[in-house]
Amino acid sequence: MTGTSHGDVVCEVRADCADDRTHSCATDRWDALDRLHRRLQGTVERRLRKETGFGLSEVQALRYVGGSGAADAGAEPVRVGDVADGLGLSQSATSRLMARLRRQGLIISSAVGHDRRGVQVLLTSAGHAALCRTASRYEQVVRDAVRDLGSQEADPLLWRFLVGESGARAVIR
């Protein structure tokens, strides 16, 4: 992480710290996390698109809409607003994403019965097949990207958190 030392990113903020130190440490950690996220996201996006033909947001949407049920096995539709919340996207970005998936024949959408303003979506058989094809690649691409990050200049605390090692918790008091 260029420009931010490990000590700046991984610091313990105590109640007796000066306010400017607290904000500096918190913003340094936030900036480091944001850079790390963008680096991982870019890597995962490029590899997924190359290996599956789908982008990261499409795969994440298929996973979210697919949930644990199959398209033909009585799966419950998901409200587009819930997809937006679940993926951390704006309502308009989610609507555009759902429109792309619908044009590709991967989802169907319908009005919510009791709320005609609401829209719900469900995977089609083709969407379920796409989810089955991409799910394992998604898992592997994410694992590889996190593993590769460990050999780069990633902050050790954030890297340990991503790989699930103990002791990777910064304490803010």
C-alpha cells in the first residue's frame, strides 16, 4: 500500500487519543481498506470476465437472486430493492444490472402482487445454469486474488482478515 505504512494503517485507537489522531488512524485504515478492495475487485472482475464471460456484478447478482433455491424448484422471487441492498448498489445501478440479465434471458421479472410499484426477479433455467457454471469459478478467482495479495504490498492485518487468520482484528476503543 503505497504511501501508508503498516503502523499508520494498523493502529489501536484508544479513548484517550486526541481526536485528530483518532480520525487520522480511522481514515488511514479506511483508505487502506478501500485501496485493497479496489485492487481485489479489479483483479476478480478481469479474471471472471475472461474465464466466464460474466462481470463481477453479474455473477454476484446471479448468486444473490439464485440464493439457495433452483429456478424450477419453487424458489422465491427476490425484490429488486433487496438485491440492491444485498449487493451494495444504488437502485438505478441495480435496475440496469437486472435489465442486462433479463435481456440475456437469465432472470424474469414481475410486479410484486401486493405492491404494484415493486419488482421481483427470479432466475430462469438459463440463469440457474449460468450460476452453476460461474459459482465455482467465482470462488476460485476470489481465493486466488486474496492469496496473490499476500505476496504483494498489502497491509498484513487486512490480508490476515481476508484469509480468516486469527488476530486480524483492530481494536477501536
